[in-house]
Amino acid sequence: MNDFTQEVSEWIEAFDDVVVAEGPDQGAQLLDALRQRAREAGIAAPSQITTPYMNTIPQHEEVPYPGNRALEERVEALIRWNAMAMVHGQNKKDDGIGGHIATYSSLATLLEVGFNHFFHASYGDQPGDFIYFQGHASPGVYARAYLEGRFEDENLLNFRHELRDKPGLSSYPHPWLMPNFWRFPTVSMGIGPLNAIYQARFMRYLENRKLIEKTPRKVWAFVGDGETDEVDTLGAIGLATREKLDNLVFVINCNLQRLDGPVRGNKRIVDELEGIFHGAGWNVIKVLWGSDWDRLFERDHTGLLLKRMEECVDGDFQAYKAKGGAYLREHFFGKYPELLELVKDMSDDELANLHRGGHDPVKVYNAYKRALEHQGGPTVILAKTVKGYGIGTTQSRNAAHQEKKLTDDALAGFVKRFNISVPEELVKQTKPYRPAKDSEELAYMHARREELGGYLPHRNAPQIEFKTPGLDYFGEWTGGSRGREVSTTMGFVSILRHLLKDSQIGKLIVPIVPDEGRTFGLESAIRQVGIYASEGQKYTPHDQDMLLYYREEKDGQILEEGITEAGSMASFTAAGTAYANYKVPAIPFYMYYSMFGFQRVGDMVWAFADSRGKGFLMGGTAGRTTMLGEGLQHQDGHSHVLSSTVPTCVSYDPAYVYEMAVILRDGLRRMYENNENVFYYITMYNEDYAMPAMPDGVEEGILRGLYKVSPAAKGKAVAQLFGSGPILREALRAQQILAEKYGVQTDVWSVTSYTELRRDALAVERWNRLHPADAEKTPYLLEALKGTKGPIIAASDYMKVVPDQLAPWLPTRLISLGTDGFGRSDNREHLRSHFEVNAESIATATLSRLAREGKFDAKEAQKAFADLGVDTEKGDPARA
């Protein structure tokens, strides 16, 4: 041995002494110090973001398992049976009803170790841990709740039967369908992990603002390895590091299979994910091999076993589990004679049953324990498992995800494989089984959950005491702008600032903005309440000498998320469900470009509704012709179409600030005082104009969706003009043109919500259909229009399908004008002319319709197009 080799050996020995004496954390600190010294000396040290393909925690660092392993195995076996019986039995009697077996089979031990030792339902009188369950594993979660006595046989026997006269169970985690059980909808891939990250950050936000107590609570997210291909899953992992979210634990179930086949057949997904998370600064713990591999590693003094593992790709590992012990012996160990010698005393069955780490409670327990002890950042546990674990011919095969029912032999094999103590009669009938209440298994389950504060999952939304201010509270905005030109956006910001100052409501407001707070005029609010920054403001802002400088505070109130609509929506979800999760009725106002709302994060909006979320989505710089200059990518003509598809979304398109004030107050009343499970979408615009004072008696019309804003000046109107948002002003100008130039009298109506009008009409129509012997009811739309004459010309800054929603109740009257087609870069005058929603287009559309009805001279109507500059031969803007 030369001198340098000897010196290296001594360094390694010294490092080993530090690790043994002080522990792995001190060893890591020593390595960091050496890397820092190397950088200072100008030495480029190679970075390593992946580690050898073995467990992160060596056997000699493991602590003993604290639970009763025998009882826990029996409980897990019973849960496996009931999950299997639920899905298998349902598909036998209702072929094609669906459900999933293979995912829970791979996840069972990962969940059970958590349920028995880590998942707190509460911390004293404070909420406990939040668990984002892998959606396809829901049968296993139901099966555990059944053993706990939280469900009965009928529930399991009616899995995916929610519309019968007996209690059923929803397919996946859906708080809307099971509001006392599920907290988080997760089965739409990628949404669960993303929401989990922002939930952990929002937890810190509430703690730093002293709205909740600090506790050791954690956010656990169980994620499929195939799910990491969704950009939502990994897109925000950098935030977790920046925010030092050591209250966040990802458990990635690396069963190596997506829905149809290997996740990375030609590579190793564990290596890929380790590199990604290490690179992002996460604490990474790999749980790859079970305890029965430890003996083989100890006997292998050449490192050949690890070398062979690192030669294999995931497609190989899938085959080894699918094809049994003899295949494993020949194709894995058989490559090197030394490895064959290593397993010569093991049978094929023993080889086949060598465990992956995610199925070994000892390995999983130690990983979870280390994750909870880690401080200063998030942890990800990469747990290697087998999809369809223990399910005969299904195990580790490409079709595992689609497996819904087994043959009788396969069922018998499954019972034998896990030594499940189920009566033979129930096995034959594939019925659920729960031991006697005083059995050892159930007593153990209840004792563990009692120690951890109760049962999970569980959702409890208490009645919250909340008093909505009266309308006089908003008098500054219902009184008009007194000739001053303002936008509805500025009106909203003014109301928001007033609410933030309120001694009762102010602390509950959560303003959220992706990045363009100045676009929405939030500079004054930034100065008023500050931007949330978990570490405060470590720099001196360059504009500190200005009145409205950029202020970040540890207890700041505004969540300015950066350029991320998805992340902002995740914060909106965390805040909008805080009333149930934290018992804090947070009131989120998420302000964003309306174009990038429902269009960009529509699935997250749907999940928000499923979560029974509450709050205000404020679609700023709205409309296809009002957002001048920006062009196709920014001009929104369809968000009200998309919002109308979400059942709990209450959508409004106000033209005036007084309408905005009435709607905001009503939202507070309905969501927080009346505890309704709805949320609001309100569009706001950047066009400045004088805001009138609120006329008497229009509050109901504003909220129902329609009221008359300007009656005909002389006599009876022969046509009705509908306007929304800034296009209401075009309708008012059209009313003037028609009266002064053509002697045609019209009424003008403000339509604040086509969606609400339609929903009311549909509800009345359904009631009438179901009660033919009772007197017919009349929808609000027809009540409001009672006695009016002539055609209805409806114009908005949105697609024609928005007013078209009313066509069934206005069959011969409705003419829709809208902004179908791609946007353009220009000013409002030219944009509204192009899309035919300006006053001239509204006026000519009115005359044209009256001519068709024989109520206006046709030639005069034709001449009006030329007189008003409306080109009758130009291309259709919907296709331009």
C-alpha cells in the first residue's frame, strides 16, 4: 500500500468513527464541510445525486420495531381480504362496475405502519396529520375503516353503488360524496401531491400568522411512481425546499408499474426520482430491500450482489416477481456463479418470497421514524413494492391495474399466501369478514388509534359563527364613484383593503395572486398587510424609500406565489378548505388573469369543488375585448362557459362596482354565515368609467342574475337589450342610438349571471315536471321579463353560448352577440367592432330582428348597417 492509499484509508476510518460515535447527521455535516473547503480551494468536487441501489438506512442503524408484529400481520391480512372481497365480489354481481386491487396490494404495509404508529388524528385539541391517500388504493382504506367498525357489511357490499336504498361507498376519495370521511380528492393524478406541498406551506402560513397553534402535525402524501410523470406531481418540489417544509413527507410507492406497464422499463424509476428530489434539496430515504435480503448482503463480501442489482432495469425486476423463484435464480443470480453459490441453500419458493422494502414493516418503520426526525426540509421515501403483491398470476404483470376479480383458485391462493383467518364459507362467497369485537386483532387496532388521537381518514366541518356585515358596510361602493372613472378591478381592491382592516373579518382574509399584484393595483395592499415570507425579508428592498414599497414579512398576509396558476390554485384549495381542516374559516381571494383560470387549472377547480371548498376566484383583466392590446393568449371569452360546468361555482359578471359589492357581501353570507358549500367566480375588468350609485330595489336582481338598469325613455319598449360587464355600456349606447336615430325604444338590462338564471330556470322546470298536478311555477327570468315586448338582443364579452343558455325559455326572442373566435391585439374600439359586440352592432342586430318580425322597415334596417359602419360582408370573427 502506497502512502496516499494509506492516507485515504485513515480518512475513511476517521469518518467511520465520527458516524459511529455521533450519528449519520454529523457525518453528513462533516461531508458538507469538506465540500465547502474544496470549493474554497478551487477544487471541483463531483456531485452525486444518486446513491447505490440499496437501502438508505443500513441494518445496524435500525431501531427495533415497537409494535406487535404478529397481530399487525393478522390485521393487515384481514384488511387485504376485505379490500379484495369488496372489489371482487362487486364485479361478480355487477360486471364492469370497476375498482382496483393491485395498488392497495402494493401499498398495504406502507399504510399499516403509518396507521399503527405514525398517523395522528389529533394533537390534543388541535387537528392531526393530513393524509393524501393514493386514490386507487381506496378499497384498502375502506376495508380498514370496516374493521374499525366505522362501516358495516352493507357499505362494503355496496362499493360503487351510491344510488341504491342502502349505504354505499364512492369509487375514490371524494369529500363531496363522503363529507365525514374523506378530506382530499386525490385520484386525478398529480393533484394530490401538488396540493399536499401547498397544504404544508399553508400550515406554516397559519402558524406564522398565529391563526393556529404550532404542533408536530405532518402532511403525508402517498404517490404512485407512475404518477410522477404528471408535471403537477414534481412541479412544485422546489417550493417545499425553499420553504423548509419539514412538516411534509412524500411516500412514493415504487411498484415499478403505471396503469398499462412498466414506469421505466429500460431504466430505474427509483434512481430517476432520487436524482430529481436530491437535486431539489429533499431528504431522500430509499426503502428497496426487505430484511431477508440483509443476510445475503452480509454474506456477499465481493459487492457482486449490489453490482447485479445495478445492472438490472425495472423491466427486469418486474419479470423477476412475475415469473417466480426458479426464473429469479436463473436470470438474476445465475449471471454470476458466486451469486448462485450465495443462494444455493434457498428453495425457489424462498427466492420468490424475498421481500421488497415497502413490504417490510421494520424497514418502513425506520424510514418513517427518520423522516419525522429530519429537520429543515421535506422528506421523500422511495419505497420499492410489487404491484398486485401476493395476488397469484396478477402479481407484477402489466394487466395488474385492470384486475377486478379472481378465479376461485386464485382467491384460495391469496388467502393461503397471507394466512388470512377468514371462515371458508365467506371465502367461497367473497364476503367481507370482521372478527368479534373482543378479538385480539380489533382490540389492538382500537388501542393504536386511541393512542394516536382517533380514526383516519376523518373529516369534520364544524358550524362556524360568522356574522356578515350589512349592506351599509359597503356604502362607499354602492354610492357610486361620483363622476370619477374607475375599473371594477380597482373597486374590488378597494373593498378588499377595507375588509383587511376589519377587526373581525380582516385576519381571516387570504389574498392570493400568482405574480402580477401590481397589474391588479395591489401595491397599497402590499404595504398594508405585507407579503408572506416564511423567513421574513432578509434584504433591503430597493424601493423602501417609497410609500408603497415591496414588503415581505414572516406574518405577511398576501400569498404572492410567483408565476404559477397551479400553485396559486393549490393555495386557494388549502385556504378554501381550512374551515374544515383547521377549524379556521379562512376567506381566500385568488386574483388572476381570467384567461388562465379555469382554462389552465380546470381539473384543480373541479377537485376544489369536490373538497367542498369556499372562497372567491377573481378573474381579472377579463373579457375578450376589454383586455386591449394583449391578443390571443390573454383575451378571455370563455371562462364563464367553463365555470358554468362546476356545480358549486356561483358565477357573476358585474358591470358596476355596486354590483360587485352586493355580490361579495352575498358570497360572505352564503359561504361563511350560512355554511353553504359553494364558491364564487367573479370577473373584473381594467376598463375605467364612472360608476353610478346603486338604484333602489335592485339587490335581488343583481343576485338572481338580471335586473332592468335603464327603461325606455318614451313609451313602451319594442326590444330588450341585455348587457354584461363593460358591454353593458355598449348596450346603453345602443339604446341611445336606436332612440335618437331610428325612433326605436328599448329597455336595457344588466345580466350579472347567465349561469344563475339558467340554474334557477332548470330547477323550476324540473319541479314542474315532477309535480304535474300542482300549479306551475315560473322561473325568475320570466318573472323579471313579465310584460316586456319584442326581441332580446344579448351581448357580452364572452362567447355566444353564454347568453344562449337562456334559449330554452326565450325560444323566439333571444339573439346572442358574443366574442367567439381567437383574440387580437388592438384597442377596445376595434376589438368590439371586430367581434360585433359594440353599440353599433347591437343596434343593427336589433333593427334587423325587428325588420324580420315586420316591426321595422327592412330597407331602413339594411341602410342602418352602412350608416353605423357595420360591415355586412366581412369574415365571421368566430373563424377569423
